[in-house]
Amino acid sequence: MLAKKFVNHLHAISGYFRNRANFERGQSDLINQILAMLRKFLKPMKLPAAADLGILILRVGLPIMMIPYGYDKLNVFLSGDHSFPNPLGLGSELSYILTIFAELVCSILIVFGLFTRAALIPLIINMLVIVLIVHAEDGFDKKEHGISFLVTYLTLFLTGPGKFSLDSRLFK
């Protein structure tokens, strides 16, 4: 009787390890699929030369105009002033840090065309919050600036960074 229980336990344990190996193989396949999707997401589209040049101008020009906003916020934050609007209820300090990250770090990544689509996501969210929440009650004249950034960021998100980017070298 004891020997039979022992054999049953051995079968259960071996079944566990067989299932575990299948699970890990399946997990590895899933990770490979996710990485392939990420590469495809970050890979620039093939476009005509004029379109690539236009995208380069947008990709470099607009973030260069955004970087001073993030840099100014960083300097104020580092000086100890952590007061900042809290439109999403995340806390004033976290909202400040996320805004600095989007406006400064993500803008720098976009200028170089590095992880461009991923870097655009925080900037798009930032502009949506500014236009739809922070300036929700204001007139168009207060929203116009944010809408201009938002439209360009959405355009770059849809087209990708173009041929003249680090992404085009990294994600061929």
C-alpha cells in the first residue's frame, strides 16, 4: 500500500514537471511573440523620401519646442517647489515627475528617433490631460497650444520616426 502511494506520488511529480516544461516552453513562445510585436511596433514604416524628410522636421522641430517646458519644470522641481496640479488624482508630486519625464526625457528620445512610438505615448497622454482636463473649462485660445502638440504627436505616432532615426537603424 505504501509503495503504491509512493509510485502515485512519483507519477504526479513527473506529470507536474512535464506540465511545467510545457508551460515554460509556452511562456517562452509568448515572450518571443511579444518581443516580435514590440519590434514591429518600433520599426519605422517605409515611406517616400519626401515623407521621411517631413517626418524628420516634425520629429525634431516639435520636441525641441517642448524640451524647454520640461527643463523649466525640472529646475523648479529641483529647487524644492513640488506644488503642481493633480488633475488625475495621482498626487501632485507624481504628476509633476510624470510631466517632467514626458516633456523632457520623452522629447529628447523623439529628437533622436529612439523608441519613438513608445516615447510618444506619455506625451500624447500629457497633452490629452492638458487639453481635456486642465483646460477643460477654458476657451479654444487656452487649448490651442496643447492641441497643436497633440495633433503632431498623434501624426508621428501613426507614421513612426521615419528613415532618419535611430529606430530605423535598431529595428530593421
